[in-house]
Amino acid sequence: MTNSSLPASEQLQRRTFWRRPQGSLFTWLAPASVGLVLALLVLPPIAVLIKTSLTQEQTGAYTIAHFRDLFADPQFYTATWNSLLFSGLSTALSILFGTTVAWVVVRTNAPWRGLAYVTAAVSLGTPYILHVMAWLFFLGRSGPVNELYRAFTDTGGNLFDVFSMSGMVLIQGMLWSPLVFLLLAATFERSNAEWEEAARMCGASIARTMWSISFRQAWPAITGMALFVFIRNLESFDVPVLVGGPGRVYLLTTDIYLSTTEMPPKMGRASAFSVILIAVLSAALLCYNRYSANADRYASVTGKGYRPRPFDLGRHKWLGTAVVVLNFLFVLGLPLIVSLWLSLMPFARPFAMAALPFATLENFQQVLSDRHLIGLGINTLVVAAEAATLAMLIAAVAGWLVVRHQAGARLIEVLSSIPIVFPGIVVGVALILIALNLPIPLYGSLTLIMLAFLIRFLPYAMRYAHTGVLQIHRELEEAAGAAGAGQFTVFRKIVVPLLVPALVSGWVFIFLLGANELSMSILLAGANSQVMPVAIYDRWSSGQNVEVFALGLVWTAFMSVLMLVLYLTGRRFLAALRPANL
Amino acid sequence: MLAASSLMRRLGLAAVLLPLAGSLPAAAQSEKELYEAAKKEGSINWYTGFVQNQLVRPVVANFEAKYPGVRINVTGGRDIDIMIKILAEAKAGGLQADLVEGPSVVKPLREAGLIQPYVPEAAAKLAPNHKDAKGDWNAVLVHYLVPAVNTELVKPADEPKSLEDLLDPKWKGKMAWTGEMTIAGPPGFIGSVLNAYGEEKGMAYLEKLGAQKVATIPSNPRVVLDQVIAGQYAIGLVTYNHHSAISIAKGAPVKWLPVNPAIGAMAREVLLKGGPHPNGAKLLINYLLSPEGQKVIQEAGYIPSNPAVAAKDPSLKPEVTGFKVFSPPPADEDRDIDKWIAIYKKLFQ
């Protein structure tokens, strides 16, 4: 009736299996408990957000002035345009770059492909501030690009002004391309080799196959990703403020950020902005749902063996390698080289042979002799690992429920996506207020920071899990169901094992984000719950800027070793988990 | 003496005498009494934006060695983060902070009703403009904000000597200042110009300066100075002169300029009303203002507020080098700062 547009086979499937009236305990328990957990995590901050956006700061009286002022600001419309331009262009850059790298790495036989994983993991493990500062230094007035330009042209001017829209797009685009890479690599790993091989057999070129088959198959993942990165860019504060601010390129978030740095901080305006973003996001999500509604069209993990075989690039292998190396240079090499140079200097000096005699290991000595270092590291790892684990556990169930249109799916999807527009500072303040009103002593504890990470990073976990489930064809679950397995067994024995690569990618990503998160940590860290990013930021803002790079590098090195260990043990674990016949 | 007083407190006599003592706030508790009371409290929650390993850790180490049994829990961060935290704690009815300081914390704390007036014994020696008569705050250290230049980019002959020199077209796009909207940032600079030139001429000057495209660095003056040292900008407009001195000692190509008027700011220590460890906080405030605490501040390269303790580099002080200072009384600052911020937004944003 209502489903008359669906193919007959699909209607049949739904009737025979998915609308089974006698559903197991799991059928209602899973949505109910996931929904409850999500509501408990997400709704209190939203309540605080809405209340703050409608409250006059000094008097505490009700007001709509924050919303009114936002729209009345003459700069609002220029800023909106700048924001859209910035978000659109940097999203395009991230997607273009990340997708290309992911395809080369997963689907071809180009040499040195593994470098891309190392690049993504180490890059995400590198403190954010190192990336931005390194780019600003590299492209800045006294950086090597402009120095070289002056040396050859004798104009005294600059070739490139990094404090501009193009500078912002470049930096933001590079910052997010590892995320795109990691997610799409997981997607491509699961693409259906049969179709690609069929296309090749019919004489399609690699490029044609790639465009018509590989990318089309990954289309929901790519568009979902694009929407997600776009929203993330739209609400990001760091690059707009650090790069756009000095260049007077004003975005919507610039003003919001500035209003929270006035004394006393004007939280109302920031909250009003978030409330508007939540409304916009909810609308965007409804559009996105139209894609996931047709999920089966894109499922590539089916009952017929799915392990894809890589393309043989033949003579063009080097082209693939070039992409991987370029990715390494831009995403990781450059920030690391600049950081290393600065960490060896007694104070920030431009690249120059004349500065070499000043090189010193003193910054590293300072950093390594700090007795707080190990405690900081442990705190950070524990918090990030806990948040990543919980987030992926929730997302695995939630993602499956959403894709399979189980009861409450729409609500679960919205709840788990909204935190992406929470500014960190707002979550921070909301959690302070909530924690201090709870009978349990949460305030100032690591647990509170963990909760903040969990809330803020849930949307990322969902993106990984959601995309992962999209690719698993129902027929696998139906086969298990037909063989008598209950829903819980289906989920545990079929869905989870097939979802593991996506869950692991998501875990790593959230773990790395958490290990480098600043804006919430800085508000929530108590005297005995300090974390590494706060320590790094403290140094930066207090004039130990070269020490920041030394500390950042030590931290990056440590995180990289950790990732390696996790990877090596994880590989065995994954091999053991993978169903033998797939 | 000590036993008698603690006995008195136990018997509740102190409560009876309190209304009398209220009119004599200074001599209420001696150091020993404070220490005893602080030991009972066990710890102090110090929310501070001071540089951790330069200043906070030496202070904590020396204080804890002097007063065994009283532990300091430090919560750091930018002044603004600390303020967000304190206001949120107070709003939730669970204030954890005992004391805090900064250049612009007094106004928001006063508006939130979070200041506990306290006149520490050790504040007696402070200059009148470095303390509040009612005891709302006491300056533990003072700052002077001046322009600084990168000596590799600015030849000695080109160094700006006056405010007018900053309008030279050759500096267009080569100057930077902090984005912090406090007396120690652009608002303070705007206030100092209006104060020096008068309203009309001052605004004309500021409009010309606005055309110079001063870059606003979204961080504190220390970061601005670091960018100047790195050669990204030739001139940093509102920078702490002691920061330049610290960097010069490491060989950095930077020089601070005694351009008139410099901006005077101070770290005003505030005892918070309703904090969990009031006695420990008082003990720490006294320590910070005492010659002993001020020596730690001196060693770290900052300018002590207690006139009995000189600065490590005496030339940082205006009376030594001979520069004028714009240092409005806090009441004036509180009254005018919104106006200065509005001018900043109009001309420089």
C-alpha cells in the first residue's frame, strides 16, 4: 500500500522478516535503551543551550535579544556568505583529496600505499595547534615560501598571504582530509569487486570503472561524509579565528568566538547561534535520510564473497605512489618538519642557514624533565580510550537500528547527530552546571571530561557505524534469521563482525580526537584531572612557543608508537574475529 | 595566644566578637592563626592564569614548603576560561575556587557578587593605586604594556618613538596586537590614546591607526610578541615589557620601546566569597604579597607590586626608564571599557 513503489521482492522481505510481529526482546530493548542513553547524553546540554540563548546574562531575565542581534548585525550576511564559501571549498578539498587517496590505497596496487595509513594516524595524533601553527609559519610572511619569493624577485612583498580565504581553505581542507581518508578507506575496502570486475571485463578503462562503479557505489558514504564535513567546517572556530581573524576575513563563528572571549564572556550569543545551527542541521539530516532510505541499492557486502581485489595500475603505478607521497607531505610531512625546526630553536626563527648554529636540544630537555608529563599522558589516554569505546559501542547499535529502520530510528539518528553543532565551550559550561547539581562528585574528575568527549564525538562514531552498516546487505541478516537466529544473535554474530573494520576506524579516530581535544578539556580539567592538550596550550599561550613544538612532537611520537602497537595487536584480533568463510 | 584564639573560636566567642572585628578587618587573624585554620581546611583551590612552570610551580613549591599540611590545587588556563568556570560554579551553587587573579576579573566578579573583601596584612606596603581600599583586590604584580619591534626587521633609526610614528605608511599591515578585550589589549590602548590626546584628537588618531590594518592575533600579548620575534610582524603594539626582557635574555631579536604612554595593568588577586577554603586563600594572598612571595615573582622575571622588592631588570619600571604610564583607577576602567571595545569594533574589526 504505502510501499507500493518498492520492488516486490523488497516488500516481500519486509513482510516476511522485518515486520515479524513476535519480535524478540532485543527488538524493542535495543532501540529503547540506546534511545534512553542518547537522550540522557544529548538532551541536558540542549536544554542548557536553549535556556542560555534565551537568558539575559547580567539579570538572568528572559530575552530574545541574542537571536535578534544575530540577524540585525549588518555583518551577518557577509559573514554567512564567507562561512558558506569557506565550508564548501574546504569540504570539496578534503573530499577530493581524501577520496582519491583512499581509492588509490585500498583499490590499487600502487607501491607505498601503507604510508597513507601511517600519515592519517600520525597526523590525527599530532596536536591540532601544531598543524595550524606550522602552516601559518610555513606560508607566513617569514616562512620559506615568501622568503624564497623575496630572494628571487627582490620585491620585498609576499607571494602568498596565508591570512586569507584561500589560506583558510587550504589549512582546513588538509586538516580534515585524514578523516575522509579513514572513513572512505573502510568503505572502499568493502566495495563489491564483482561489479568492478564485470566492468573491466566489458572493456571499461580503470578511470571509467572507478568513476562509474567504485565512486557510485561509495556515493552514499561520500555524500554523507561531505555533508558531515561541511557542517563540521561551518561550526569550526579554530581556523576561522586563528587564520581568518588576523586577515579580517570574518565568518559567522568568528563573532561567536569573540563574544565568548569578552570579559565577562557572552555565552548567550554563542548559544543562540548553536540553536540556529541545530535547526539547520536537523533540516539537513532530513535531506540526508533520502539517501539512506534507499540503502539497499548501495549495499556491497552481500552473501556472495566480497573481498575485493586491487586494480593493477601497471605502468601507472608511480602515479598512485605520487598521490600517496603528496598526501604524506601535505598532511604530515610539512607540519612535522616545521615543528622539528622550531622545536630545535631557542625561540621561533625563520628557516635559514644562519639560524642553524642556534639549534639546541634544550626544549626537549625541558619537556622531558617535567615530572607531570607521565601523569598527563596517562590521564589523556584513559579519557580518550574510554570515550572512544563507549561511543563506538553506542554507535554500533544505533547505526544498525537507523539503517534498518527499526523503531525510533529517526529519533536516534537526530539525537546522535546533533552534538556535532555543539560548540565545545557550550558543552563544557553545560556539563559544569549539570555536574555541580548532581549528588555524585563528578565535577573536576576525568569522568566528566570523558562524558564531554562522548557527547561531542558521538556524531563521528555514528558516521563510521552508519556507513559501515549501509554496506552490509540485509540478505546476510535475513539468512541468519531464516536459519532461526534471534535479532540479538544476528546482530552479534553477523552485523558486529562485518562492522568491525568501520568500528575500529571510528575508535581510532575518536581516540585521536579526544587525545587532542582542547576547548572542553580546558574548562573541565580540574587540578587533578589535567590532560595533555591543555598542557600544550598553556605553554603556547605563555610564551614557551618553541617548547610547545617539542612537547607536541614528543606526544606525537608517543601516540604513533601506541598506534603501531594497537595496530599490530589489533590485526591479530581482527583476523580471529572475521568469519572464516568471508 | 594561638591556643586562646582557637579556644575562643571553639566556644563560639569569635562569633560574638565578629561584628566588632568587622570594622577592623586587617588585624583579624595573624599569620599563625591563618596557618592553623588553613591546615584544618587542608588545601587551597587556586584558579590562576599565571604561567605554570615559570611562576605557579615555584610559588606552590615554596608555599607548601613554608606551610606544610596545606596543599595548593592549581587550576590553570586562560583568564577567560577560568572566569567561565568560576561563574558557572557559582551559578550551580557549588563554588570550588578560593582565589583568582587577572587584569580584568574584578568587574565580572563584583557584578556576580563573588568578591569577599579582605585586607591582608602584607598589603600595607603597596602603593594606594595597587590595592583596593575596601580590600576587594590587591595587586600581586604589575605589568607595563608597550610596543615591541623585531630588531632584524626594524632598524634602530626606524624605531617608533611616539604614537605618531606608528602612523608611518611603511608599517601598514606590519603591526599586530592581541584580541583580548581587556585593559591589557586594544581597549587599553584606545583608552590611553583618548586619555593622552583628548576625545576629538584621540579619535582622529585612532581612525588613522585603523587604516594601518593592525592584525588582531586571537590570543594574548605573549603570543603576539612571539609572532614578532618569529618575524611575522615588525611591530607588536600592546606587549608586556617584561616578556621582551625574558626573550632578550634568550637572545631573541626583540626590543621593547618606551613609547608614551605605556599602559599599566596589574594582576589583581581576589578572595572569592563562598569558596571552600577561605583561610587557606587568605594565607596564600598574604604569602604572594610578602617579600618572600614577591621574590619568587621577581625571580620569574615579573615586576613585583611590593615596592620593597625590585624588578629583576630594573629598567622595566617607569620610574627607572622614565616613561609615562596610563593606569586608570579600576572604577574608571570598569566605566569606560565597554566604550573602548565599541571603538575597537568600529575602527579595527
